[in-house]
Amino acid sequence: MARGSFWLLLAPLLLAGITGCRFDFGSSREPWRAEEEERCIAAKGVVASAFIEPLSAIDGPGQCGMEHPFRVNALSQGNVIVEPAARLACPVIYQVERWEEDVVQPAAVAWLGQPVVAIRQMSSYSCRAMVNGNPNAKISEHAFGNAFDVGAFRLADGRWITVKDGWKGTPEERGFLLQVQAGACERFTTVLAPGSNIFHYDHIHVDLMRHEKGRTICKPAPRPMPAPMAPAPLAVKAPPVAMAAPEPMPEPMPAAPPPQQQPNFLSSIFAPRPAQQPAPEPVMAEPPPPPPPLPPASTATLRPAGSVSAAPAPQPRYQGQAYPPQPAAAPAQNTNQPRGLPPGWQVGPQGVPVSQGEGGNIVTGSIKRKYYSAPAPQPSTLPLPQAKPGED
């Protein structure tokens, strides 16, 4: 083959590889793509902020472009940096954020003990075919800002977990990436990870392409590993403490008697009657205290029971004087006399009041029954007015 003919055949291939999808300038984007962007923005799936900035529309060449592109500098309100910044459409930004919050972060904490603070993206918006350099390949979802390629995750302690090395790396790295890929298959319509084909050996590709009959593509088949168990905290041995002398144990309380069983109807009838106990002797109540003793008279004589005392003399009436007159001062009483007994009475050996009666005979009796004579009234020593006839 002539040298000129060789270059004529090679030139179109080189041009197609350099320009990517730009060979199809005459086509237009499908209407549903713009409709999905409008619906996502109206539902506030993405809200413009310092971390997600709206850009001007991208139109062409050919089908490439977006109606409402955004520059994504960080996710989760700035907590997860995207480096370098990505240009994406609203629908895929919304799903990437949900994936990062609901799948990536829990997997990183469970497997690696650290949250993710940055994502290294390998491709976002790019007007090209699915396979770079192949003019016969279909246009890629990257050409519409509807795809996102993740090459590595950076943890809070500074470590990078790359898809290329971690996919077959340590068990912790493999468990994390397998869980991340399995969670992506539940949110995107296309997920391609290492093992799907030769072109995805170093990143995980996710997009929202519409496939025929609503099917989805997830390669390789997800096979997440069970997360490791959290290690139990180490028991810290406390320093020895000087033990005090044990206190004496208190004496056990006597056990309560068992509750008596309620007798039924038959047992109450045929139960033996208890033996009758003798009635207790009546307890005599103490007698009430005796009235105070009367003042002794000079000629008063106590008489035994049954004796008749003389009738009291009539008392004179007083006129022109306050009634009753003030009594004369009583003579001093014997302090040795028992309290509550009249003069001449003593307490006998049996606790019964006794008195020295007439003729030296001992007279006994009860103070309440008054077995003694009342003192005879004495004439008054005060001058009394003479009563007038008819006034007495």
C-alpha cells in the first residue's frame, strides 16, 4: 500500500479519536433530558449555594450540553469536597448526594472507622462517546452531564482509598468499596466498576441513562461483604483499694408466720371448738377521791355507824350585812394526817380507814358512806340585830 493511501485511511480515525462525539453535529438532544432538569429544579432537588453554583446553558456541539448545568465544588453542604470541581445536571447531582450520605459515609465508618471528607472525580461533563477513540460507540451520558466517575475517597485521617488499588486491597478496603458499589446500584440506572470491562478498572461509573424496557445495568454483580463487628471496649483494671474491715452482719429477722389459710364452709362447721377459758376476775375500779374534810369543831365528836346525830340548830338570818359572812381562819391541820381523811381517822393495815370511836373502840368504814357524825353547829359570836315582829 502506498504511503499516501495509508495516511488517507488513518486520518479519519485520528480525527474521530480526538473529537470524540463531535462527529454528530446534526443531531439534537432528546426532550426528556431537559424535562428531567426542569422537574428536578422545581422540586428543589438541588439548591444553588456557595458549594453548588449554577452555570450558563451548554448547547453543543451536536447533542452535547445541558440546559441548567451546575458546578459542584462540594457535597453535603460543604462537608465533602469534590476535586476537581464537577459540571453536572440537577438529576444526577441529587442522586450523588443521596448516595454519599446514605451509603458512602456509613460504609466508611463501618469498615474504615473514618468518615469521607473528599471525593476525587475522574470525569463529569465531557462531550464524547462511551468509549473514547471509537467512532462507532454510542454517545456517553457524560456528554449530557448525566454521569459521574469516582476514582478515590479521602478519609478524615488523610488516607486515600483508591478504586484501582482498594478493589483487591485489604479486607477493609474491599468491604468498603463493595458496599459503595452495591448501594450505587440501588440509586442509578447504570453502575460500572472494576471487573465490568477493561475501561473501568480504576473507577466506579454511575449515570441515569434511560434503558430499554426500564432495565438497569450493574456490573459486576454486587456482592457486599458483611460489615465487621465493632470491637468491644477493653476492660480497664482498677487499682487495688484497701478493703475496710467487714461490718458485723445484722441478725436475721425472724421469719414471718405463714399466712393462715381461710377455712372453707365444711371446715368451719366440723372444726373442733376451742376449750373454754375461765372468765377473768373482775377488776375493781379505784374509788373516787373523797371530798375534802370539813373544818374540825371544838366539840365535834365522831360517832360510829348507826348513831343518831343531834338535829342542827336553826341558822340565824342576817340583815344589813353581806352574805355570807367571811369564815374565821381555820386552825392549822396536822401535817401527819393522811390526805383525804377527816380528823381522827387513820389508814388501817388492810387499807381501810379506821377511827378511834367512843370508849376507845376502833370504828372502820368507807369515806364515801360517811360512817361518822357531822359536827354540831356552833352559835355565832358576831352581834346580831334583833328581829322585829313580822319581819322574821
